[in-house]
Amino acid sequence: MNSGIDLQGSFIKTLTELGLSPGLAKTIWLPLPMLLMIIGATVGVLVVVWLERKISAAAQQRIGPEYAGPLGVLQPVADGIKLVFKEDVIPAKADPWLFTIGPALVVVPVFLSYLIIPFGQNINVTDLNVGIFLWIALSSIAPIGLLMSGYASNNKYSLMGGLRAAAQSISYEIPLALSVLAIVMMSNSLSTIDIVEQQSGYGILGWNIWRQPVGFIIFWISALAECERLPFDLPEAEEELVAGYQTEYAGMKFALFYLGSYINLVLSALVVAVLYLGGWEFIIPLNHLADWLGVSDTTPWLQVITGSLGILMTLIKAYFLVFLAILLRWTVPRVRIDQLLNLGWKFLLPVSLANLLITAALKLSFPFAFGG
């Protein structure tokens, strides 16, 4: 599916036809993708929170929320409204500046990471040549905010949670980056759009998951650890640390942590869909859809259809991975902190490094099959 919609070009062209200058039209366009991204990410989180409640209820043979809207779909909205109107408390001996900045430092990089996600051909906020590098760089900022929040709370449980979050992030960022480097090496690009296009043409058989099965598993495990999802939620383990770095937080500051956690989960699922599952590509190749229908690639209604199908495929793949993450949370027991660190340093790190070296060797030996 190589045809798409040039949203920016169409918007600017429409405004210039109405009499505005190209510069002013571009200025009006700039904030719109960011606003759309924030709204879309927030709606995505509300859907995930509802799925989490219903799937956990099914796993425990409960009904789950059912009175706040049809099937309880408005329950996440009610939770959000409750957190917005709760009192914002800052502990008397906490550092007020660091205590306030910490949650923002956790959430903002996750929102910015959505800039590189392509939902379809030309349906993305920006096509950066170093998109994957930017995502890895931004993901390394959040642990600083977690450590800052734990330290500023002046609470031993919060400090321990912040230290665990930093240690966990460092342990799993390296295997995650090495598994991504294998994909970058095969695709010869750091652009997420180039990586998806490199998987196009053969349907499901062209997806990177078949060429990088070990990298896919390593990436998904590391992504769950980065999101602090069970069985890797040691920084906020209730039985040991009350709520970790979140212990002293309430109101909107706690809501930012809550929002950031789920936004990061959806983001990780989207990145996996882009890197390993073909992004907006279908399980069957639709490259010649225009030829089959006997129309031009530039036909407006065909571009709308292919663009909509691309967005739908990307979301289906991402939410299937979210479903697996939720299922893991309610079926797998939490690991100990030493087991978590051993898994990252003693198993995933050497395996991901070996996977990268083997990928390099295969790329040199079989350049056609491995993106040479």
C-alpha cells in the first residue's frame, strides 16, 4: 500500500486557495498535528484503561465496570475527572520544584516520541531521518524524572522506587537499543517510514518478525520492562514499596504518572508494529490495488481508502500487542529485583549482542534477503 494522503500539502494548498499566504498557512498547520497527537494519545490511553479493567475482570471471572456508560466505557473518563479535581498535596519536607518537575519530565518525552510514529504512508507528524535514534534518546529522559520524583518526595519508599526505576531502565535500554540496531542495519535507515516500506511488497511474509524473531522477543520484553508493566513493575511494587516513587503524589501529578505509563505502553506497541509487523501494511500485499481496480494511484477516493486502511492496520497490530501485555499482567507473577536485573544484564544483553552480530554476518553473506 504505497499510496497515501499528503495531509500537510493538502491543508496548506486549501488555505492558500482561500487567499492566505503560504507562510501563514504553514504557521497555522504547525500546532495542529501536535494537538491531534495529544488528543489521539489520550483517547488511546482511555481505551487501554477500559481494556485493562475488562480483561482483568475476565481473567479473574468478574464482570468489571458496567454502569459508567455502555459496558463501562466511561469509567476511565470518570477516573480522569476524579484525579483532576483531587487536592494536589506537596509534602511539607519535599523539594517543591523537583517534586513538581518530575512528573512532567516523565510524560513530555513520551508525547514527543509520538512524532515519529507513521500511521500510514504520509500520515505522520514528521518523517525524521533519525526517528528511531530520537525515540531511544527521548526514552532515556523518563528515568531521570522518576529518580527526581523519588528523591524530591523525601520518602524512603519513594527514593527506593526511583532508584529501582533508574536501574531497571539502564538494564533494559541496552538490549532494546541493540535489537533496534539489527532492524536499522537490515533497513539501512533510521527513518520509521523507510523501515515500514522496506517490509512492503510481500504482505505478511515481508515483515521483519520472520527475519528477526529473537530481536522481536528481546524488544518486547525490554519494552515491557521500560513501561514498568508486570512482571517488571518493581519500581512501584505495592507489597514492598507502597507505590514507589508515586507514594507521595496525588491529584494531577499522580494523573501524569498514570497517563504516562499507559501512553508509553501504547507507544511501545506502535513501535513494535512499525519495526516488526509491517506498520500499515496488510497481511496480503496491496501494492497493486490501483491496478486491480483500474484507477490511478492519485485518485482521491482511493487515497482516502488506503490511508484509512493503513491507520486501521497499524492500530489493530498495536492493540493486539497491548492485549498481550494486559494478559501478561494478570497471569504472570512479579519477579524479584535481582531476577529482573539478572535477566537484563546476564541474558538479554549477550543474546541481543549476538543477534546483532549474526544479523551483520547474514547481511554480508545474503544481502538480498537481509537488506543489503
